[in-house]
Amino acid sequence: MDSPVTLERDGAVAVVTLNRPERRNALTVELKEALHQALAEVAADPDVRAVVLAGSGKSFCVGQDLGEHVKSLRGDSATSFDTVEKHYNPIVTLLATMPKPVVCAINGGAVGAGLGFAMACDLRIAAEGATFATAFSAIGLTADSGLSATLTHSLGAARATELLLLGESFDAAQALASGLVRSVVPADEVLGAALTLARKLAAGPTLAYAEIKKAVAIGAVSSLDTVLAAEAAGQARLGVTRDHREAVEAFLEKRAPAFEGR
């Protein structure tokens, strides 16, 4: 059998791909565990300086595999949602806190937890035919995979509430207009566009990118005093790095800096 998640290297870029195209990359326990393992591996690898998260086939990810979920409900409904804390939360945490940029290549539908995974990434590129939906309320559930936070921070509380309550789908053009995705390209160009962006990031000051991710996460939920203190601490950490010194020297010498992630 094919692995439910594949991991490939493109220089300093790691490409992690959900690989159940026949089921639109619906999330089984096997896939979730494999995804967590792959993300943990690339997060800890100093040779990986940027990551692409992609889906195989015509969809990015349609969320939980409801066939597997129904079997769980029929077996022991009291433990059916252990997967949220055991799988979904760690995956989203890895994506959001990974000390390197993560670009999501949304080649098709991103629904439920699939949308949550995409929103946990730092940048998103979508296919022209991609569709998005929260979908939780349609099956009598609330949000998971961080969507109540990521949608609120990206769109504001009113629009996030609307999307979560009504579960209405929206298309790539609407996602672009609302700032949820960076760009929209033809479906056969999504992965290439994501790789191009990831390669650019991988060649950049990756330690600074990691600090930026921390600062934005703190800034989204904290007071000004806390944000200012966090920014000052981040600048102090970066100020002694080789990348900062290289960038300053390169500026004075009127040349492009060569960042090493150190």
C-alpha cells in the first residue's frame, strides 16, 4: 500500500504530501499519525529551512474520514473525539510553531480540519478551482484544528462566526479577496508556485522567520506591553546571529546577503 503521507526533499525545502487521493485525502488515524511524524521530522531537521504542505489528487483535504468516525461512534462514542487532542491539536501546533516557514499548496477542496491545517500554515497558494468550507455545524459539531482562532484572526469575529455557524463554502477568488491565500493559480501550477515560494524562503533569514512567527502569535492575543517585550527579546536573540551580521555587512558592501540560518 502507498504511504498515506509522503515526504520528499527539494534542497532545503521539504514537501509533505497527504496521499489518499481516492478519498480526497480524508483524515484517518493512520494518515494523522503519519502526518504528525513527518512534520515532527522536518521541524527538527536543521537542513530543512522551509516546508510545503500539499495534497495529492484533486483535493487538498476534506477533513475527517467520516466512515472511520462512524465506526468509532458505534464502538465507543465516549472516546471518539480523543483524536482532537491526540492528533489534530499536535498537528496544528507543529505547523503553527515550526521554526521555519510553511507554505500550503491548496490544490482543491479544503474542508473542516483540512481548512484548519491550511490556516495553520504561514502562507497559502490556492488553485483556481479550490473550494473552502468549515463544515462542522452541518454534522452537529463545533470547530477544531484551531479554526475558531485562525479564522477570527484573519477575518474578524463576525465573518468567522458566519462561516462557522452557516458552514457555507467559498471559492478561491473569495479566499484571495479576504486575504486567506496569497495567490490563486491554475491547478497544475499550485505545487510549483508553492515550491518557488518555499525555495525563496529557504534561502532567506530563517532564524528571523522563526522569530516573526513567534511575534505574530503573541501579538494576536497579547497586550501592547507583552508584545513590545517579546519583540525586544526576539531582536536581542537575532542580533547576535551570523545572518544578521552578514546582512549588515552585505548592505554596506552593496551585495546580496548569503543567509545560512545561523
